[in-house]
Amino acid sequence: MRLLARTAVNTLCTLSVLSLAACGTGAADSADPAAPKATGPFADLSGPEVTNKALSTTKKAKSLRISVDIRSTDGPVKADFATSRTGECIGTMSIGPAGTMEIIKTGDTVYTKFDEAMLREQSKGEPKADVDAAVKLLAGRWMESKATDADTKDSIEFCDLDGILKGFEANDTAARKAGEATVAGKPALRLTEKDGKETYTVLVAAEGAPYLLRVTSKGGEEPMTMNLSAFDEPVVAKKPAAKDIVDLDRPAG
């Protein structure tokens, strides 16, 4: 699905901005010797140093859950995937009112399920009889394919953990500390950074490992919120029951 792939690309672009912005060398939070000693989470680190630490730590995750909400030019898009380095993955994606798609990836096999609204959206322009037949056959049922299939690759962009984490390259940024916050009840440090008209806000875990917990972008054409959680937790991806898998090789009848 092209839109899912573009959502993944937009997410990685956001991470690239955070990790590769060239405007800062750490000077954004350089200390004034006469200023009072900083307190709070990561008091001994500058904004760029905190961001780099979070990027480096998150990149080492063996599994994680990533939830993305983008106000795209095609309408609101939401994706929620749990994925691991071993290739196990489960997730859902919705496109505004157009419906929902579910994905299970275990090993080299991918199971995809569309609801009726998503099937009709993806079949726009096709003859009504064909669309109705596809809905009758596929809605609410799993389709099986190989992860290497051309038509499947776009739908499993968020199942490629190495690809997602590739953007988490530590480098100097222009991030500035902007106070404390909480994410899902966990204490965090807020940092902000501007890139042209866009403002990025980064929330880094202030207790335990300094994982990247949330990234938001505002002011651009496609504002986005990305949440990261469930670091190093097992991803249980199970093959659906046989009765729920449609046999696409068997003639309809």
C-alpha cells in the first residue's frame, strides 16, 4: 500500500531531521559559567547531547512498538506496529474514514486483512460488480503472501525494524531543553528544535534507559505525532486460524 510506505518514509524523514540537522554543535545549551547550576533530568547534558543519547539508545532496541499519526495531504493516517529484529510483526493502519488494514508477519509470511471500507477505497474506479465480489470474498478475512512479493513490500515498511532504526543516527543537533513532561505516565524531558517552518518536539525517558518516547512535528504540510514504547518486549505474531484465511488460489464459487 503506497500510503503506508509514504507514512513510513515521512516518519524516517522526521528522524533524519532530528539526527542530521547541521545547525547545532551543542552551543544551543552551552552553559554560562555565571548561571546557576542546572537541575532536573539530564542536568549535566546539553540539549543536543540528550537527543543524541536518546537516538543512540533507541537504535539498540531489539523490538519496539511505533504508533504514528500523520495529517497527510491524503487525509489523516494512523499506523500502530509492534516489530522485532527477528522479523515478527503485528500492526494496524487506518486512513481517515476509509477503513482499516491489519497485518501479521511471522517469518517470511505475511497475513493481511482489510475491512469493507478499506477494500472499497482501494478499489475505486473498478466496476461495481467486481468491487462487490471482492468485498464478499475478502472483507474481514486474512490473505496470505510472501514478504518478498512486490505487492506486499509496501504494506510491511513498519515491520522492518532495522530500516526504522537506521534513521536513529546520533549527531549534533540544535535541540533545546524545554522542561519536564510525562508520556504514558512516565517522566520525560522535553526538547524542541526548528527546521524552517517546522517545529519538532522530542520527549526522552527521564528514568531508566533514555529511550526516545515521542516525536511531534508542527508547522509543516503534514504534522505528525510518533510514539515509541514496548522496548525489547516480545512480539507475538501468530498465524491466523485456517478458517479465517481466504484461499486465493481456489476459484470463487
